[in-house]
Amino acid sequence: MLEALQAIPEPPAAVIEPRALASYGALLAGGLLCVLYVYRGRAFIVYWILSWLMIAGSLVLQSRGYDDPRVGAVMLGVAQLFAAWSAGLLWLGAHAFPDAPLRWNLPVRVAAMSAVWFVAAPLLVPLRAILVSGPTIAGFVLAWAAIQYAHIFTRWRFAGAALISTGLGLLAASSLFTAGVVLETSTADPLLNRVLAFNVVMNIFVALGMHLLVFEDMTTELRRANRELASANEEVRRLAITDSLTGCYNRLFLDQIERREIQRHQRYRSPLCVMFVDVNRFKQLNDTLGHESGDAVLRAIGTMLPRQSRSSDY
């Protein structure tokens, strides 16, 4: 039996490329945001989706091997370009929150200028310059974006904005740390893997903050709409029971309260008084001075009557 078990071949070791796995997570985060965009339809979600796509593209390009050194250098430059674009899109998302329209003029110009450097520079300068400039630019842009999301939290008190701001701030520190460290050949892979693991955790916090921020924004808008609806209903009710000229209660309101007041009078034996007010020679006023003058008199009386009655009276 033991010999039979020993004869079973060992399964091959599974090779997991951490950057490729992280790129799948970025695509998943972008796909979930696409679902939210169907229901929300805001510009800042579009920027977020594109940002996650840029992250996924950057990780894919860094995870592949290239036979030609020049092609590999250019692909690493493009990977750094995507990382910088991703940071810029995150800043645009904060700038567009909550309902600003999509704006592409300035972002496209900045993206074009940065593309010239990251695509052409690997062929002209040492690759180390690209590997340092990419994280440096991304780090400063991420820090700027973190400040913008902190302003969102300060203004609206959205917990999602606080999560995004914290995650982006730590990602900015990680990018600047990577740019400032001289990576030796013997320690490059372990250090990069540690930094990558930290970035994955921070990106998870950012993704959670994005989804939470969308739901908080939707909830806030729903509450505002409910308040506006309640205010509109109250205004409609007020218009239904008041006269548009004098502002006094109309016959509809009298029909609503007379039964209640009579029942209260019968039950508690409380006094009940009804007073009629007539304007003498009102028809003559309309005939001689016009209906506009008659309306002015009615408005004056409508303003005077509530001042002469108690708050408990109608």
C-alpha cells in the first residue's frame, strides 16, 4: 500500500504571477463599477472605471517577459504611463464628484505629453530613469487626489470618501518609496513583491470606498428628493385649501374642519363661533374703480383678518 502511494506522481507546482493576478482583481473592480454606472450614470464613475483599466494594463505589461530588450523597455515605459494615467483619472473622479460632466480637453493634452516621455524615453535614457519617474509622478498625483477626496469627506461626511482618501494617500507614499529606493538585482523581486502586496491591499480599500461612496451619494440624493417631494406635497395642500388672491382658507378647508369642530363642540361643550364678514358696496367699488382695485381691497382684508384672530382660530 505504501509503495502504491509513493508511486503516485506529485502534482506540478502552480506558478502564480502576482501582477497578473492583481490585474484580474483590477478588471473585476472596474467591472463592478460598470454595473454601478448602469444605475447611477455619473461622470466620476467613468473616470474610476478607466482608472482600474489603466491599473490592469500596467500590471499586465509588467508581468510579461520580452525577448527584445528595447521592446521590454518600451513596454515598461508604457506600464509606467498607464500607472500615471490611472492616478490622473482618480483625481478627475474627485474633481467630477458628485455630478459634473465629463471633460476630456485638458486630460487628453496632458496624457499626450506624458505619453511622449514614457514611450520615447526608454530608447534614449537609462531604464532606471523611467522606473523612477513613473512612480514619482503617480505618487504626487495620487497624493493630490487623496487631498481632493479628503475635501469631499469634509464637505459631505461620506465614509467612502475617507476610505478612498486614506487608501490613495498610502498608495502615494508607496509609489514615492518605490521611486526613492535603489533596487538591486538581488533584492528587486522580494521588495517589489512586498510593495505589490501592500498596493493590492490598499487598492482593495480604495475599491470598497468607491462602492460605498456611490451608495452614500445615491442615499443622499434620495433623501433630498424625499424632502423636496414632501415640501412639494405640503405646498400643493396649502394651495388646495387657500384662496390664491387673499391667502385665506377656502371653502374646501371649511368642509374639512367644520365636522371636526362641531364634534368637538358637542363632546366638550366648548364655545363655537362662526363670524361672517361682508364688504359694503363692494360691487360699486368694482364697477367704478375696476376689478384690480377690488382685488387690492380683498388682499388687504385677507392680510388683516389673520392678525385679528388667535392661532387656534380659523
